[in-house]
Amino acid sequence: MNRLMTRTMTCLLKGRLPSGLFSVGLLALLGACSSNPSATEQPVSTPPAATTAEATAAMERVEVRRSISDLGAPDVFRLEVARDSVLTAPVLFTIHSASGQELYRQQFQAGDLEEPLVYELKGGETPTPARRTAYVRRRLRHFFADSCFSTPAVGPKETFTPGLLDEATWNDLRRPGTIAFRFVLGKEDGYRLAWSGRQKKVVRFGAFGG
């Protein structure tokens, strides 16, 4: 009986957050996710993403399973933030392999997700805390949108620019089957991540935005 009650409570606590539509302002800002640097890049269609969003007593979590390091075994992309301080708490972004190995870790402030809200405000408008919170939660839910994944990671028309990576690793990311993930922090600080078979790790190989 105790075991049954425990399973029942677990089911009640885990529920999907309601999905919402992107606003026009957010689509305009984050269009870089859906637009490929090269016209030959294609959105990743397999394996399909399985998205879960759960709110526990302490943490809010968004999680998807998408391939980046191994096409045959989807990795786990996850965001976590303290539920009672969505506007001020740090957000933890991690990628784990199917076997549980941590491949990537980055922490940023929730304010980095809120900043683009200014593009939705009318002149002189001040958003309420409720609107700000709803906006950040919407950004969390859509952080791993399908349009932010593309293959190959580096398009054939892209040219190497010294900086984040060495040229050999850059060229390796042109291979068929490599996958890029794009996301935006702040108003227009774009990140491009990919798994480097040459370095055996997730690397930041490009940026976009202002």
C-alpha cells in the first residue's frame, strides 16, 4: 500500500507545463536559431525530440533528448533553475550522454533570458513581475526548439575565422552527421555548440548576433 501511495504522489507531482506561443518580438530576436549560416544546412529531424518540463517543490526543469555526440543514442539537454526565484536565480545548462556522462556545463543568470523582453514592450512600458516571470518561463520551455538544431554543424559555404577553434577541428565539424545547437543569451549573444569527434568533447565553435 505504501509503495502504491508513493507512486501515486510521484505522478501527481510530475506534470507538463502548459506550452505557449512565441511572441512576435521573441521570434524576431531569436530568428538566428532557425536561420542557418549556410543554405545547405538542414534541420535535424532524427531522432525526434522528447521534451519534458517539470516543476518540483524546489527546481524547475526543462529537458529534451536530442543527438549531438552520438546519432544512435540521444543525449540529454537540461535546464534547471530554482522555481521560487526564476527572475534572479542562476540557470544551469547541461548536456549528458545517453550513458550519463556530463558533456557540457554552463551557468548563466535568468536575467540573460529576460533581456529580450524589451523588444515586446511599448514605449515607456514597465513589465509587471508576473509578466517577466511568464516570459522567462516561456524562454525556458523553448530553449531547445527544433529550429535550434541543424546539420552539418559547419556548412560548406562557411569560412574559418581564427578564434574559438583551430582550423582542423573546424573542418572536422563539416562532416555529415555532425550537429550544431544554437542558443541566445542576453539580447543578442548567440552561441553555437557541437560535438567534436576530434577533441572528444562539446565545443563552442561559433557565435552570432551583435
